[in-house]
Amino acid sequence: MVLGEHDSSSPVEEQTANPDPQPVSDAPPARAAAAAEGDGEVESLARRIQEALAVGSRHRFWETQPVGQFKDARDGSLPEGPIEPPIPVSAVKQEPYNLPALYEWTTCDIDDDQTCAEVYNLLTNNYVEDDENMFRFNYSKEFLRWALRPPGYFKAWHIGVRVKATKKLVAFITGVPARIRVRDEVVRMAEVNFLCVHKKLRSKRLAPVMIKEVTRRVHLENIWQAAYTAGVVLPTPITTCRYWHRSLNPKKLIDVGFSRLGARMTMSRTIRLYKLPEATVTPGFRKMELRDVAAVTRLLRDYLSQFVVAPDFDENDVEHWLLPLENVVDSFVVESPETHEVTDFCSFYSLPSSILNNPNYSGLKAAYSYYNVAMRTPLLQLMNDALIVAKQKDYDVFNALDLMHNEVFLKELKFGPGDGQLHYYLYNYRLRSALQPSELGLVLL
Ligand SMILES: CC(C)(COP(=O)(O)OP(=O)(O)OC[C@H]1O[C@@H](n2cnc3c(N)ncnc32)[C@H](O)[C@@H]1OP(=O)(O)O)[C@@H](O)C(=O)NCCC(=O)NCCS
């Protein structure tokens, strides 16, 4: 694994590796990250544009799609908003795209235990790995059911590909509906996720067909925009975030090669460095309950209104996405002991990784910062309490992107920068220029 991008100004004397790693098949992310670090976003983008032009058609598929193109990145005259207008739903192609002859489409009913297990197994064995193939995401079945069934979801957007002869599931892609606000406009979108092609079927241009098919099915619901993230650079990110990692179980992280002992550090000093209090410190800090939904929705809507791109959550969305679900999502509120008002909120979701080829450990338990709103409690203290409960729940590491106001607490709470970057994209929606990560209020799973 490339251990990279250690920020020497960080208080954390440890380098962390990337748990949200890149597909093996594409551009080397560590190099892309180094460019962005050294020269700033604009220079790095300019270089990417030049590279793209120099090599000619670098993105045979994406260049045909209504997405911001690298060649247009500096053209400030292009209008913000949809790139292509909608067409009548009746004019949308009614039949699925053609697959190679040996394969067929299937709609995956994630409620069905057998189908859910097939999807789980496909992803567990073939989904995202880090550069050095040491870790692979291991989304649980409960997580997949949660991620794929938000309010108003469409079964038809959970798309699989099977081998006709054996019915083996070999590829997957999903969309779920969301309302996402871009500046002052709320746009109905699909959040597209879980694109996966079996390792044995890579580089056969199956991914473009899957992306076109999910797009077609989204269009059939009269929805014309989408949001998605990827570890690879495609035309054209609306912003690029970095993952930061806070060790909770440093010994294990070092043993499995996720992080390494800092210079001049011993294991016992490292363990001491990351030690956390046994109990949370904020009075009134407790698990979120159903009765908190209205207050959390108000807090969240108010907080997210300051970002350029953010979800437009209503109470149904908050109930689905933020009410605690065992081993999937954890949420906490601060209820004032005096007034009983809910003043603050924090949350994280649970996304373990399989540890590949390690004799002693098979899994890494990772918590991912989700949505946090600090109104009364300082954000630093709120997040420190989130770390404490994650540690109580036996997570090995707490990950966070540098979006929203996360920069405020990352270094202070001993997160170290990873070598993983996460690029955010919008489909069929142009922004005048790229955003800073701190202007983004959207976390995709
Ligand atoms: C991502 C994955 C499905 C791509 O499939 P593949 O067999 O490697 O690539 P294909 O030959 O089918 O298609 C290549 C096209 O897909 C695009 N592509 C690759 N990864 C992509 C991604 N994550 N999102 C969108 N497009 C992607 C490529 O850019 C290329 O299009 P281009 O020529 O316009 O650049 C496959 O590598 C995989 O399953 N990887 C592990 C899981 C993973 O990384 N999923 C994506 C999570 S964001």
C-alpha cells in the first residue's frame, strides 16, 4: 500500500493508509493526490486538462455524457444548471440497453434474503480495494438494505447483471432518489452507488452499459440529474475531498498495515497518544430516538443551508438516514439538561473492510463521520464524544472527509491525512467552477 501524503504539521506522528481506496483498474491516486497537495486545486486541474487534451480521447465513455468536460472547465461563460433539458418520459428508450450475449439484466430485490446475499457476496469479493489490495470494503447486508431503501426508493434502480447460463450475479449498480440543493435550487436526483463488475469481467466496457442503464431507469421516473462519488478522476469533479483517519485501536491498525508507527514512536507511546476517556463529556449527550426526529431535522436543515451543495432532508429522510440502526448508523443528540432542548447532533455510519491475506485479522471495523451539527456544544467536543462512543463500540478507526466544517476538528482530534481522495460528481448539472470541500454538505455512502 502506498502510504502517502503525511502532513508533517499534523500532531499525529503516524502515517495512515487509505481505507477508501481506489479501483485497481485506473489512474494512480497517490500521484493525483500529490499534485493537488503541492500546487493547489487550480494548477492540478489545469494539468489534468492538458493531459486529457494531449492524449486525445481519454474518456471514451464520459466524453459522450452530459457532464462537465475538462475542456470546458475554464469557460466561465457556460451557464450553471442542467446541461441537457429533460425530454418527455414517453420519449425515453423503453427497452434496456444491450448486454454482451452471455449476460442478462436482473432487478435485485434487496428485501429477498437470497438476492441480498448474492449482492453482498459480489461486493464483498469484488468491490473497492486500496491500491495495494490489502483491504476491501465489506458493506453488511443490513447496511445495503438501509442504503438502498430510503423513502420513495425504486426497486427498478437496483440493477444486476447475471450470466444467462448459470444465473450467477456478476455486476451491480444502484440508484436511490434524493432531493439535493445546489445553491438555491432543490433538484430531484439519483444518488448512484455500488457500481461493481466481477474481477474476471473487468476492462470489457461493461461499466458504461451499466451506467447508461441506470440512467435510463432514472429518466423513466422523470429524474434527469444524479450525484455520485469515485476514487478515480472522471470528467469533472465538483470537488475533491480527502479522507482523514483517527486511530482508535492503533496497535491493530499498525499490525494489519493500515497505519505505521511514526518516527521516534514506540507502540506504547502511540497507544497513549490515541487514548480516549472512558465516557463522553458533554452533559445530555445521548443516543438519538424517534422523538428527536423533528428537532434533528430542524438542526440539520438550518446547518446544511450554508453549503453550496447539500441534501434537502425532510423528517422522513431524517428518520430513515439518521435514526440509529444497529451496526449501520449511529446518531447522538445533546439534550440540554435544563431546557430539554436538542441543541447538537452527531452521527457516523459503519463500514467495515475485509483485511486481505493477514494471518491474525480478517476485518477492520471503521466508523465514518456522517452529519454533525454543533449549535451549542463546540464541534471539537462533540466530535471527541463521537470518538469516545465509537471506541466504546469497538471501532478500530474513525474516518472523516474534509468537507463541511470538518477541518475544524481533524488535526486537533489527532486525525491523520490518508492517501485516499474522494471525487464528487454531478450528472447533467454544471457548476460554474469547482467547490472547496468546505462548501460541500453532502455525504454519500
Ligand atoms: C469500477 C468498475 C465497475 C469499472 O469497471 P471496469 O471493468 O474496470 O471498466 P470498464 O471497461 O467496464 O469501463 C471503463 C469505463 O468506466 C469508467 N469508470 C471506471 N470506474 C468508474 C467509476 N467508479 N465511476 C464511473 N465510471 C467509472 C472509466 O472511466 C471508463 O470510461 P472512460 O473510457 O470514459 O474513462 C470496476 O473496476 C470495479 O468493479 N471496481 C471495483 C469497485 C469500484 O471501484 N467501484 C466504483 C466505486 S466508486
